[in-house]
Amino acid sequence: MLEPLDSEIYEFSVTDGAVRALTNRKGPDSSPAVSPDGKLIAAFYLDEKPNSPFRIMVIPFEGGAALKTFDLPPTVDIRGSVRWTPDGRAITYIDTRGTPNLWSQPLDGGPPKQLTNWKADPIPAFDWSRDGKWLAYAVGSMTSDVVLINDARR
């Protein structure tokens, strides 16, 4: 599991530059997404307790305590994003168990549902069309090289 950075969710006014904290807790919060009706924010969060797993929280856009929280399996890709379904009734995220696929957590508290059944390639990003008829996603893998430099002073 990745070690999260300390972060919080803030509102920033583009007209006057005012900044206001939306969460009333300290701790890592990431990937905030505003609901289609503009009333709620969903985000990944981590409890302040040691070794606690990431969860999803739903807070009012005005800020304050979480209205709902949802447990997540440890295979959820918290580097990815949470996205609201276009009807605002569920939150979508990437779960990497087996092959990465999209899952949906209904707000009514029902069990999460697997939405896709892809067989290959990581999914670094995705989003819904406004009408909910299309899903755009990126696929691919991240690679990097490691170079060992010896005697760099020569």
C-alpha cells in the first residue's frame, strides 16, 4: 500500500481567492469529486489510526463531517480517482484485484458492483459522459528505468 501524504480538501473561490477547509478532520484525503447536483463531495480518506485502510467518504459541499463512509478492499487504486455516476446514486473507483476494473459503490449502502470485466492493462484514469451512456478511460502501464552510477566523482 502507498504511504499517503497529509492532505485535506479545500474550497477555493476563483473570483476572490478565498480558501476554506471543507473537511473537519486531519489526515489524508484524496481525489475529491463533486456530485452531479453539486451538493456532495466523495473522496478517498484514511483514518488517523495506524494501519487503517483507505475508505470513501461523502461530505456535504458546504463542508463538515462525513455523511456516509464506505469500506474499501486493499486492492482499490487510491492513486486513481473516484467519480460519481451521472445520476449521482453511486461512486465509481478502480479496483486492481486480478485485472484492474471499475467498481461502483451505491450511496444507499448496498454492496459494491463490478461494472467492467476487462482482462488486461491498468486503468490510470476514467470518467463518465454527462448522460451516463459512455465511459471514457485510459489504459496503459507506467514503466521506469533504474540506473546505478558508480564512482560519479571521476
